[in-house]
Amino acid sequence: MQSADLGHIHLHYRIDGPEDGKPVVFSNSLGTDLRVWDPLLPHLAPGLRIIRYDRRGHGLSDVPDAPYSMGQLVRDTEALLDFLNIRDCVFVGLSIGGMVAQGLAVKRPDLIRAMVLSNTAARIGTAEIWRERAKLARSQGLSALADATMERWFTPKFRASPALPIWRNMFLATPVEGWTGCAEAIAGTDFYSTTAGLKLPVLGIAGDRDGSTPADLVRETVDLVHGSEFALIRRAGHLPHIEQPAAYAEPVNRFVLAQGFGAS
């Protein structure tokens, strides 16, 4: 695991796989760090160069004062990929990571060959909802949001399992400043018009029991891009790669291989 000095911020990142492998970048959800992808990695096609990172305010990356803008989050990711000399990648964005993917694909099409928009949308929720959550987090801490967040993230069966504390603790370990900063970035984002202008391969993924970005919302966004594909993961919530990693990997691997990626 390493830290990239991007001038305006330090971002923590990790690269797995062969140096000459085709790059696949993973951008995670609000309130998680790069370890959130750990359950998926054993199921991915061999020969890929897997790049993961903690966005600002999360994990081991810097925590600037809030609020943040989506433009700043896109710029951070752009700077990291430039720092790592990544071009022509498949970009997998989950939730807020999918919003970053949409913004980056518009700003820097040279960086992204194709993208997976997972459990995300061009606009998520309302500005009022996000600002109210940010206000509650500032006044009472993330513990005040934890139960409702776990209900949106996971199915009842998973919430009753011994695995839940891993992800609940990851959420609670997120710096409040980072969580609220990114929540405010979501509040100010509407990518419907810009995403509709994209011309690149897109795979949308949704969980059939997602309480944050319901499947119909994900499909609505994915359908903005002509020729896009869509996969629904059964018995899964907002983080389907945790509840159903093999089922999640299947469409991801198929999509990545269709871009000419895979074992070298």
C-alpha cells in the first residue's frame, strides 16, 4: 500500500496484479475504504492490474476540511491516474465512486476505455436528504447514521450474519469530516445531461434489494448511454460484491474481457 503526493492532496492507494496487466480501477462507496473490494478480488479474471484507492476524507488518505465538491473528487482521481500513468482503463465505480466515474469520463475520456456503474446514479437522493445526514453526523457522529446505513447497504440475512461488524466498523471508522464532505459533494451533483452525452462501453450493476440506489434508478442512469448493458444481482443490497461476490464478478469479468482485457 502506498501514498501518492498529488500536490494538493495525498491519496492512499494499492495495486495488485502484474505490472503489465491491463488496468482496472475501483472507486468505492461513501463510508468505506479500499478494503471494501477485498471479497471480490479472488473472483476477478487473472492477469489484471487492480488499482484501488481511498478518496479524500476516507481510509488513509488526507482529510481536508469539508465541504467537498464532486469536481474536487473527480480532480483527485484524475491526478492519481496521471501520477500512476494509467490510461485506457476500465473504471469500476460504486455509489459515489460511480458518480466520480461519470464525471471523469466526461472530463478525461483518454483515461477511461469503459466503465462499470455499480449501485449508483446520475443523481442520488436529494440535496436536502444529504445535508440533513451531514448535519446529524456533525452533531452526533456517524454512530447516529450506522443502523439506517446498514439497512440500506445489506439484506436482512446478511445483517444477521457474523460478517456485518466488519463493514459497520469500517463505516464508523470513517472520519466525520470526510464523510460529511463527500455527502455534500453528492448533494450538489446531477450528471443526467453530461452522462447522456457519453460514448463508451458501460455496464450497470444493481442489487435487487438496494436501499440507497434501487435497481430502477441505476438502470435509468445506465440507459442514458447508448449501447449500455445492465446486470441485476439477486439477494443483494447496496454493496452486492460483498454479499454475492461470485455473482457480481461474473458480469464484471465478462465486460472487462470484452474490452480486450484479461490474462497476458
